[in-house]
Amino acid sequence: MPVGAETGNRGTVDFTHPVGILMLTAVDRPVFLAVILARAWLRAGVKECLPATLLYHSIPMTMNYRKLAYLLSASTVCLAVSAAEEQIVFYESFGVPDGTTVIADHAFDNADLSFSGTGDIRSSLASSGYDEASGDGNAFLTGGDNRFIAISGIDTSGFAAEDLRLSFGAYKSTTASDMTELVVSFSSDGEAFTDLTFDAQPTGSGTANWRFVSISESAVIPAVPSLTLRWLNSAESSSPQFRIDDVTLTAVPEPSVYAALFGVLALMLVLRMRRRAA
């Protein structure tokens, strides 16, 4: 029996196939069901998407095609979720500065990229309050002078533009600000910038703190060899002040292609079984 296989009263399940083929070897004939065990058990904290034991213990050889179609449809939904596993394209935690440091003198995580701007890197008010918070250093942008920080040279050329997503930790110094003064933008050439949009943040008591901001727009950030990301404080006065940390650019494949492919396989299998039943 191969490593990663289980045996039950309906057959043997092999988890070792690279695309997650569930093989049930019955007494009288083999039945092959394409299921979504390809990536799900590899994800942190997720051992399996649709329990294999449920599948191979509950599919008798006499199951009618309607019940089988239901099982395959459920697997298709689960496939669409597990296939959309995000891949980190770029991440910057802003390291551990020795007090307030100008951008040109700071040792960033990504030393091979170019960091520029009129903001600075600080160790005070370390990021907290969200799962991705790394603490330590953060980029500080005071208001009144269009202070900014830009990161250049990020290679996104190996990814589809519609899959790229940007998120980051952000701190605002006042409860009155909804963070619309913080302008996040990108450039393909380092000169012409396009603004990205994110939801206005809550205002009022208790909102002057850190939060994790995600930009959900798709097909906006381009797939280019040298992408520049920029954060700029456009406030006309010295307040509000912003801090940026944990910049994360991910690629999240759209699950529709995987789901459609599995749906075709499911339909073919159901039609085949239906012909046999006739």
C-alpha cells in the first residue's frame, strides 16, 4: 500500500497522486473519482477538505447517479475553495530599526529592492491588534507635506494581474480620520502612478489604532518585471499621521477554472454511469 493510503470496507484511498485522484478499488471493479485533495491538506491547519472516509465509506456500488452527482457537486464547491490558495509574492515587515531612521539608511527585509520617500522608519507604536502584525519597525508618514514611502522593483511578471491582491497594516493617529487621506498607488515605470481604493475606515472613539487593510480590487495591479508601490499622506495639516507595516502582495488564483474542470469530469462520470444503468 502506498504511503498516505487508507483502507476501508469500500476500498483503498490513495492520497499520493499529485492532482488528488481518489482511487477506490472495489471487489468487482475499480472506480476513479477526481476529488479535491490536491492542496487542501497541505494548508496550515487544514488536513482535508472533504473527508475521504466519508467518500469511500459511503459510496456503495449500487449508488444511483443522482446521489453520486450530489457528492460530486459538493466536491466541486470544496475544490473551488481549496484551489484558491494564496501565494505570497512580496512581503515587507520593515525590520527592526534603531530608533527613528531615514529610509535611505534603514535595513529592509528586501535588500535587493529600492526603498525611497520622505517618510521615515520608526520602532515606536509597533503594529499590533491583527493576526499578521509583526511588531518592531514601521513606516511613519506625517501630514502636511505629502510624505510618502515607495517600494520599487517588485517582480510580478510571473503572475496573472487578476490574481494579485495587496494588503498592509495601517495605523491612524486620530479618531476623526477615515484614512481617505492615505493614498495607496502603484506604477509600472516608477513615474506614472495609479491610485488604488480601499474601504473608508471607522471613525470615532477607539479607532486611532492599528488595523489590517486589504485592497480587494482585481485585475488592477499589473503583472510587470518592476512594480512600484507607494503610500502617501495627503493630509493638508500635520494630522492625521499614518504608519504602515506588514506590506503583503499575494496571488490568489481564481477558483472558477478548477471548479469548471471538475464539473465536466463529474458530468462525464455521471452520464457514463447513467448509460450503464440503462
